[in-house]
Amino acid sequence: MKIDAQGDSAVQHGQPTTSAQSPGMDLLPPSYRIMPASVPFRVPGFAGQSRATDFVLAPEPIECAAWFGRFVDRVSRAVGRSWLPVCRMSDGEFTLLFGLQPPSLRYPPARRLRMRLRQAVGIVRRRLTGLRAHTAKGVSSGAMSYAEIRGLAPVMAREYAAVARSGILGLHLSYGKTPFQEQFFPAISRWLADEAVTLTPDNYVPFYFVYALLRGTAFPQIVSGRRVLVVHSADGGKREAIAAAIRAAGAREVDWLAISASRAFADRLDLATLPARPDLCLLGAGIGKARLFGQLEPLGVPCIDAGFSFEAWADPDKQWDRPYMTPDSLLDVSRIRFLSEAEKADLTASLAARGSSAG
């Protein structure tokens, strides 16, 4: 499934809502307003990383704190009891499914043209060399030939939709002052319509909710006294560091199922090798992860796509490389590496304003 068209009319996944009804909606062009509501993006325990200009598209008007609480409760109830896939999707997954999309309509026309020309070079390169994705420097999140992309994209589109039917998609539908991945919004809407998936606050949560679950105070609550299965490619000292971090959060046992570092989409998992049934599974399989959820379903426990959390568990210094890796109790804005100096100043100003308001 490949979608390249992008118009400027409103997309009818839900009934588009005016900016007067949904704060922040006026930041987006009409064709990007693919959900009925937009709400300020504030994650409990991670409020220090939320700026006044951060918003997320939502299926209905809902406070993020209540939405996050519902998410944590659902995962907690399923631990050790029932199958619950939790899968994040952002620009890497969107590019694989939909192809490169025209740059955000919020950019000036001249900049969009320059960006589109660079994309054209990328499209030619992908046809010749395939896809080489990385979640961090030296850490592969997937490698596919062009033929594999064309063959697997329709299959994975259906597999990601299957997660929404039985579990939770962590879609990156957040946005703010600076465009990032919003150019994919129309393609996402068409994909959901093609798959007959209707998003609700129960089968969709913001992408960063998953990181907040794994990196905040909720994580010890869901792993305490539990047997945790890690499905990941790390070995040696990195594997030991990840396992130690999970045990430090209270896990009783940490088992490991090794997969390919860059071609997990082709792996066949042998669950018979596990020493016991886990209570919870943490998955790190890059952009090919959709291919593994179905293989893990017989475990009958939650399977959470942990992504970059593994890098932060392996090396705590890497928590400063991604948003929502560091809870408020440990936040030091000066150490953040994923924001520019201007953006850090903006965040500091937002925190100061929030403190003054609270006072």
C-alpha cells in the first residue's frame, strides 16, 4: 500500500473540528485535521517537556492526564492475564507504509520545493539501495530492499491495523510550532479508512504515551514481581545492562529472545525455547515489528513496542537524546540534546510561565 497524493481539503476520517472548538487546530492546514479534536499535549510525570504550543490530535475532547490514566490502567490489568499489543508508529513506519509524502504545507512554497527535490533524490536512492533506517547512531531499526518494501508494505499495513483491533496503536499525531511528521496525516487517514479502523481513546494513544509508560513511575508498577520477556537483538554488555535496568524496576525475572538487528521482519520466533510463560513482553524490532506481533500473540500477555527505551536502559546518558525519556524528577533542560538552543529556551520559558501561574 503506497499513498503519495496530498490535497488541501479536509480529510474525513472524523468530522474535522474548527480551531475554536479544539485548541491548536488552527496551526494545521485543513487537510491535516484528520481527527475530530485537538488537545494540549501534557503527559503526567513528564510535564516539564511539554510546551504551550504542543498539541495532539484526539478522537474526542479529552484531557491528556485522563487519557494516559486509561492507557496505564488497561496495560496494568492485562499484565499476566491477556493479549494486548501496544505498537508505536512514527515517521519511520509511515515512510515504509506510505512512501515519502510532500513536505508540510506549513513550510513556505520555496522551502517545500527544495525539500521535494531532496526527496526525489532519496526516492531514487531507495529504489537502488533499499531502506536503511536507524533509531540511533550505529543502531539499526531495519534494512529492506526496494522489492521487499513493495512486497511487505501492504502486508504490514494490515498487520498494524490488526493491532488497533486487538490492542493499542501509539500513533505520532502530535504537532507543535515546527513541522515534523504531520505531512503523513492525510495518508494515515486514508489508510485507516481503507482498513475500516475507527480510532478511539482506547485503541489509539499518542506515540509518547508509550515512552512515558516505560520511563516513568508506571513502569515499576507493571513489572514489579513479574516475569518479563525481552525480544531484542542486543547481546553482551548491552543485553546485561538492559536486563539489569528492568530488574532494577522490580522485575522478578528477565528472559531474552534474540532477533535480527536489522531484519527482524524476516525472523521466525521459537516460543518453545522460553523457560516459562512471561507476564509481559517488551519488543524492540524496529520498523519490521508488525511482522512479530502475530507470532507473540500465543503468549497471551501484553506486548509493548519499547523502541528507544532499550537504548536509554542500556546507556542512561542516551535518555537526553529523545523526548519523554526523562521524567520530571530527573529533568535537566540544559542536558537535552533533541532540542535546539532556541527550543530549550522556549521550553524553559514555558516552565517558568507554568510555575508563575501555579503560584
